[in-house]
Amino acid sequence: MQYWIPKTLAIGVLLGLSGCSVFTNDAHHQRNYRVNEPVQVPANLQQPAQDPMYKMAVAHFDNDPKAKGYRPPQQILTIAKGSWVEENDEMARVYFDKNDGIDNLVDFIWQSIDGVMARHQSTLTEDNRQQGVVSTDWYSLIKPVEGWFWEDEEVISQQRFRFFVEQKEHQRTASLRAELLDYRSEKVQLSDMLKQQLEARAINEVITEFDYLYRILEVQVRKQQGVLSLALGFDKQGNGAMLTEQSADIVIDRFAGFLERVNFTIIKIDNDNGEISTRYEKPDDSVWDSIWGDDAVQLPLESGDYKITVATTNDGSTSLTWKDAQGNVLDTDVMAQLQQVLLQVLRDKGLTI
């Protein structure tokens, strides 16, 4: 069982090579050279031969008095559930996925920004939430060093930011971007690196507030929310469908969140017409399932696009009618198998919708 040794060595070499890219190639800078007078040979000895091609002028260069502090850029900390960043994104930006219990993702992000403003005892000077942008008044991200209790806390710097919120078409993902609008300080001069760090810190504060508010919401949701029962029945048009007693406006959001847990990708949610457009990718059985201890959920569906219509039946319950990419309603037998698998997933994983 020694096959892992060459792989380990290869990974180590790759990591070593990749690490080299963070160091600056200034080894031949003039400050690194010190050339003295040649060695004085006694008169009774012969002076060693010296090739004029490699002869260097006598010189002495002092080291750079200002050492360069190479520090990694400030990182966006995606500590909130459903938050993530795009790799190699040069802007201070974070993405939020719509978690269970959040009715309006954009409003929840604005609420998080309001919480940050309240914590800093600041306000918004521009509030155009309908256009997806707000601007803040002055507040300080860099906290002063704590001293004795009789000493005044000196504010190092203050900043103003502009926050941008953009929502994707399917309304289950939204991005938050921060832009430094203004800066003032008597001691610390603004640099490009400091600007990037301040924008990242501003984003991180909103992420932290988002996480705090959502934890509170989760407690409330668990108290009010029960497992959504899925029975077999028929919609208004007589098509085979899944039925539940929950109202249609609640089902369309909760059911979309549940589908993402069983290999569905939400393409679009049309609340006006009560339709969920999804794409299903059938998982492959592989050794990774047993390694991670979680078998892939196999649904009785082929990979492809599906549309789920959520509507109210004549007796007041809610129907979920499944259609394939061609608009054909799924066969009753397939619907029955699908309903059994989905219910089993709810029981095994202890999920709620």
C-alpha cells in the first residue's frame, strides 16, 4: 500500500512550486551587492590574474530602509450559511443563496446592512434599495487600541461605503458588493491595499450580521415549520400530481429548496404562474459514495429539464404537477415512485420543507 508515496511527493512539489510565485524576483537588485577593493597581495607575491570581463566597480549599496511588507489580501469570510465567493474575483463581493425560511433574499441582505449601521451608530445618506444601491455615512471599521479606562479612544480612520445588491433571475441567489466611497484619517494614508482591506472588512461585517439574523430566523422556523406531507392525487386538470395541505405560496419556495438537496438545479421560479423550472442530473454510483458515507439519492427520473406547476385544487389543497422538457406530464407510475423516494429522503435526513 505504498502507492500514495509518489502522489504525496508530486503534490508536495506542486505546492512548493506554486508557493514560489508569491516571492518577488528582486535578488539582483543593486542594494544586495557589495563590492570591495581587491585583496592587497604582498610585494613578494604575484597578483592573481583577473578577467576584465568579470571585473566590478568598487561600490557599496545600503539596504532599502523601508522594508516591503508583503501581506496576503484581506479575505472574504463566508461564515454565513449559503454564502460563497467566486474564485479570482477582484471585487469585494459575496454571493448569498436563499436559505430555508427566507421569504425575500434581497430584503434580508438589506436588513443585515441596516444591522451593521445600527451597530456603528451610523445612517444611510443614500437609500435607493429599489435600484439595488445604498451609501453609508461615516463610521470606523478600524478599532483603536484599548488603553486605560481614563484614556480617550482615538479613532484611527473613518470610511463611507456604497453597497450594491444584485439578484439573479431565478431569485435564489443575490450578490453583495462593497465600494469605498470616501476615507479620512490624520495618521494612516489610504493605499490600494488598505482600500481593498477596508472593502473586504465592510463585506465581512454584513456577512456576520446576515449569519446572526439567519440563526435567529432558523429558531423561529423550526418552531413553526412541520414536515411537508406529500400524498398522491390529481390536479384541477385531472393530471397525476403530488398533494399537500400547505398553501401554494409556501410550497413553491420550500419545495424548491428541498429539490436542491436531491441533485436538482433551480433555473427559475415564477411565483406569478406558480412554476418551478429545474434541471436534474442523475448521480453516478462510485467509490466516493461509500468513502464519504452518504449514498447518492437515485430518483426515477432521467437527467434533463423539468417544470413543476404548483396550483390550488378544488378542495383547497396544493398540487405539484411534474412535466418533462417537452411539456408532457409524468406518468402516474413514475410519479408514485418519485413520491416514495422523496418521502424517504425526508425521513432519512430529517429534513423539513
